[in-house]
Amino acid sequence: MQNRLASASIYMAMIAALAACGRDESQSQQGSGSAGPKQASAPLTTDAMLSHDPAQGTAALADQDPSHALMQAQVVLERLGFSPGVVDNRDGLSTRNAIAGFQEANGLPKTGEIDERTKQALAPWNAITATRLVTIPPDFAGGPFVPTPASAEQQAKLPSLGYQSLDEKLAERFHTTVDSLKELNPQIAGPAVPQGSQPAQTSAVGQSRSASGAPPRTFRAGQQIRVPNLGADQIDPAKVKDAAWRDTLAQLGVGTQQPTAEKLVVSKSKGTLSVYDSAGKLVALFTATMGSSHDPLPLGHWKVLGTSYNPQFHYNPKLFWDASDQASKQVLPPGPNGPVGVVWIDLNKPHYGIHGTPEPQSIGRAESHGCVRLTNWDAARLAQMVSPGTAVEFVS
């Protein structure tokens, strides 16, 4: 922990840095600071949904569905640090980026496809199945769940910008979408929605919502459901002193065993954030959304100043080119559905940082207001890799 003078200087830097994403203040200080949701979900006493893999060399268990082959690869890649974004058994930019990252780290040609050499390199993890069965614990399903209002003024009145439903919370816990969970659990979700039908609204994880704004509920406490077989979710309490942040990691299924980053490289053309260790080896890769025609990515060399966990968001409409002239400044409460998600990694480039998002399915598909956006789970993972002074390079 830095001394008070150092923490104060980083606090002032964060105030400036958050401006480009429409935020001009932060209550959190560098390192272990955490504002914490004012009304968060009840802390998890034990995580009954943790991964439990078969011993090495043991035959694969449970899911033998050949149609889940791509999801199995997504699960393994994410466990190894090469994130496919949402784990949804679908090919796309994030999955191809994850494959290319794994190939680079293992000295293979970077095709972005699971070719024969890549299959061979992934073979040691063949016993890890694409999905597993879990029973939804009552404490995880406890809520509170509140729909997120559209306007910043209404959001500011809430105690937290938490999950809107258990469905959404489950989707984030298993790094997927509500639609994917429904596909894995047709016995609970019912028949698929006919093609061509259009829901009234869409939530942060692709969840249809009713006209009243409340997402329809599919899942309940006590149900046994099939989920993506995510791993790397064990949390060592000794490594996370802040209780609110520890609970956030548990709710996101993000463990504390992460590599140490020496340098981050954000590539505008590739749409990726690559993490390198002190030996120059690629140890993690995430698809990211960065910049736009209005707020282009500032190419150059920067560094991490500090990290704010579960941050509040000081919304300043004057910093958004697309904000209404009638909008006013608001202090938005923390939470996974807040504008910067669960974490803010502050950079020494004024007005820029790396953060989470309430729209994980949009990563790599939508523009940002200048900052570098990741899914909440990827941002939470990255936050444990960096420290003040970690080098950051923005390239074309």
C-alpha cells in the first residue's frame, strides 16, 4: 500500500483520467481501494458452483455432446488466459482472437483456427468437458434484483447498479449469455424463440425483457442446470483483503491465481489487449473495444497508475458527444451494470483507463467513448495482473 501522499496523488490522477469515459471523479484510491455497492448481493458463504475437474488422465465426464466441441475449446482457452469473450459455442472475432493468442504463446502459426497442430497442442486438456451440472444455491439466487433504468438521473437514485435478474447474474458467473444458458437447458427454458421474433428490449447479456422493463425469469434457486465448464475460479482469501471485491470475484467466477503483467499491448487493428510477462511471453489475451471516430485510441506508451474496484461513476454529460443537452451531472452507484462495470484500471494518459462493461456481448462489436472496455470478468482478471507502473502500449 502506498503512503498517504502517494495515494492522494493517484486519487487526483484518477479524477482526471475517468473524464473521457464520462466520469470525472473517483472515491477509490489506488490498489486496494473499493467503494463497494451500497446494496450489493448477499456475500457468498461458500461457492457451491466452483469447478471440480477430473484428475489428469481420467476419462472425460458428463457432457459428450459433439455439437459442443467449439464450447469445449472456448472453455479451455479461457482457463489458459486466452479469453473468447462470452462462452457461447459460436465462432466469432473473440474466439478467433483467443485461438490466435494461444497459438502465439505456443509457437504455432497464428491462423485463428483450430487446425490440426492447434488440436494437438490443446490435447492435454481434452478431459475438460464443455459443460458441467450445477445446482443454483439459495444465497447466490438471493438478489436483490432491480431493472436498470435508462436514464442516468434514475440510475443515480438506486443503491447499486446490480444484476437485473438471477438469469443475468448466472450468465455473468459462467461468462456466457442468458440465451446460451437457455440453449443448454431446454427442459427449463422451453422451446427456442422463433427466428424473426424481436424482443422489446435487450439486457446486458442478451436477455429479453418485458414491456415493463423487468427481465422474465427462467432460473430459480435449487434448480440443477447445465453451464459452461469454466475453471480458474478458486479464490485465495489471503490475496484479496477487500471483502466487497472478493465477493465480486466470486460472483464473476474469477480466481486469484493470475500471471503478473509486465506490459500490456492494446491493438486497434486487432481489437485485442495482450498481456506479456517479464520474459516477454504472451500470458493472456482479451478482445477489447477501444475508441471511436469521436474518441480515437491515443497511440503511444503509457503506464498503469492504479486500480479502483467496484467504482462509483461520476457522469458528466458534457464529456459525451452523444449526450442530450438536457442531461445533468449524476453520481451513479457501483455495480456490474454501471457504465464502467466492476473495475477501473487508471492510466497516466489523461482521461483514459481500462474497465468493465454492462454489455459483455458488445465487446469487439461496438465503439466506446475512448477508453478500453473488456467484459466484467476479463477486466476483473486483468486487474489482478497489473500494478502501478505496469507498461501499457497503444498501437495501430
